[in-house]
Amino acid sequence: MPTIQASDLKARLPDVTSSLQAAALDGEVTIVRDQYGVPHIKARTSHDAFFAQGFVTAQDRLFHMDYDRMRALGRWSEWVGESALAQDTLMRKLGLGRAAQADLNVSAPPAQAMVSAHTAGINFYLSTLSEAALPVEYALAERGMPDAWEDWHTFALYKMRNLLMGHLDMKVWRARVVMELGPERAAKLFLGYPEGALVTTPPNATSGLTAPPLNALATVYEELNPLHEIDCGSNSWVVGGDRTTTGLPLLAGDSHRGLDTPSVYYQIHMVCDDFAVSGYAVPGVPGAPHFSHTAHVGFGMTHGYADYQDAFIEHLREQPDGRLEYEYEGGWYPADVRTELISVKGQSEPVEIEVVVTRHGPVVEGNPRQDPGSDGKMELSPARPIAGIGVAGSGSSSVGPRVALAACLTGIDERGTKWMDAVLDMLLAKSADDIESAVNEW
């Protein structure tokens, strides 16, 4: 690892005092930093405001953004070597990059324009840098100039930051408890589940499996959560105007995010002809959709722990010509198979992985081409207790199925979702009703 001197640190701090010329701007933009370093942007057009936001965020958080981008795209091994190969493999299988491009494609033109202006600001900052002026983390990682930013990277980065805020690991863990204790004894541990509520795991779903295919998945989940965040919820509350000195209501939000350095959030203040906002963004994402207020409304983001992640134990088989099929309701269907290459620092040849996708989603653990045991099922060593789920097929195949785990998350839906529309519409909202309408596509 290179030796870094104090003088190196000072030389790599961003220049926050000079005036610059950017041909892409509509007019003059003023950026003032207060005593805490928080940027205050004043522009005429929203395009210029988002351009400036991309610029100042890159000044302060370039490596932070690049770190999240490389992890989201399954390329972190290029920087740190084999230690990141497991999580890169999972990211490639989940297909965050493909889902991010789909989200961009279905976004409304104004939202696409917002993202493009933000991207242009990031890349303009990159154009002002030499390799010697990059943040010091690049020197420590022995990396040169980063790749240019692309619009869809913004979508992928946000997905990466919120990937673990769901129920997948809890569902896996509960199913393993059922396997170990049986359904009657396990049910006594989950007294909070409403009587008669919907249950999607079929009876005896995990019978016959020595263990679900989750050894590697458990390890990767741990690697993706270096802060060991376990309280991924949040809360918010309102004090009515009859209890405040101003006579106006106060809205408060409390995000239960780990205290990483730097923070997951980025404080920003932007004023233009279309809106004025002060609050928190995620570095690499335009706007301020988390805990913010405009000239008209205030809003906070509360993670409601909605059930938007599912898992399926799949039964797959390999035909003599190498085609993979998965079982669904008694029939066999062709799986979508893709090959991807992962470059690894310190290795001369890339690692080839196979991405297998069923109707339920990508296979995230278990090798569909692994030879089954004598009873037609994979012999797997016990996983740590976060494991197990329901099944997609019955397993009645003369070939003997391989067992694998497929994941279904809204964030990896390759049909695309319009959540970025909400980021812009929140800034333009004039009332609480407008806010409710804005977040319909979130």
C-alpha cells in the first residue's frame, strides 16, 4: 500500500474557491459553502441546479460514489481483488445494472433530464482533475482516473445502498428454523405473526433437503453489511400546530442507518426558478428525497419494511446439450442463461460466471449444474442460521433435480420502475396532496 503523507492529503482536497467555465450551463451558477462545508447552490434553471449538485457532490464524495457504483455493478474485485469476488458474483446474478438501465428507460423525460444534468456535473468535475488531485482513497487503492459517470449508474448506486433493507434474509432464517424445529415448535417463536394471515410457503416445502443452498449467500450478506446494521427501519412523527410556537406543524424523521464515514446522506441546499430545497440526498443521486423541505412542503422518508422480497427453492435439471430447465407447476421450462466475466485484481484472467434466471428471478445460490446426490438432491453442508424458504416446483423429475435458491425483489425488476419521477415531483410539489401524488411511483 502506498505511503500517504499529510502534504498528500492537503494536495488532494477539492478546490472550492475558484471560478470555472462550463459550456453546458444555461447561465451563471453560484456555489457558497457555509462554515460546515455544506454547499448552497443558486441557479436560474433546474438543469443548472442539478448540474451544480453533481459537481459539488463529486467534489466531496467522489470515491464514496465510485465505491457504491463499482459494488453495484459487480466490479469491486477490480479494485480489491479476490476478497470481493463473492459479492461481485451476487451483484452480477441479481443484475442491478440491468435493472438500473430499465429504470432509466421508463423514467419520464423530465426525470431523465434531471439525471442527465446531474451526470454532466459529475463528469465536468472529473474533467477538471488530474490523477494527482484525485481523493486520497484512489492512491490507497492504487487506482487511476475513474470511469466517466453514466446516467444509469445513478439508479444502480441507489439500489446498492438499499439492497439489504428487506425481508429476504429473515424469510431464509425463518425457514431454516422450521427445518430444524418443525413447524409447530417454530410457530411458537413467531408470535407476532397475525393469526390467519397470508402464508406463501407451501406445507412441507423444505422436507427432503439436507440444508438449503445458502452457505455462500450468508457470507455475502455479511460482506454487504460491513456496519452490521440490524435495525434497518426508521420512524417519523408530526407535532400539531396547536402545540408549536409558530402555530405550524413540525415534521421529524429518524433514519436508522449505520454511522458510516462518510455518511450515507449528503446535505444540500439548492435554489432555482422552479424550486428551493434544503435537505439530504444520497451521493450520486440528484434531488433531496430523504429528509428535506422546500418553500412549500416538508417531507421525511420512513422505511416501512414492506414485503417486497421473496425467495424460491428451485428445482432445475440439465439436458444432455447443456440447456438448463426449471420446474414450475409440474412442467419444465427453459431457464435464461447468461455468461459474465469478472476481472479480479492480481489475476491475469477474468473469472467466468453463469447467471441463471427463472420465472421467479435470478438464481443467487446453488449450482444448477452440480451433480445431484444419489437421492436426486444436492448434499449441502449446514448453513449458518439465516436460512431456508418455500419451493417453486414439486421436484418430481426422473432426472433428479438440482436445488437452488432464486430471489425476487422489486429493485431488480428488469421491466423498470419509475421511482426517479418521484424524486423530481417531490421538489415541484406545492402541497401535501402533491407530495402524496408524487410518491405514487416510488
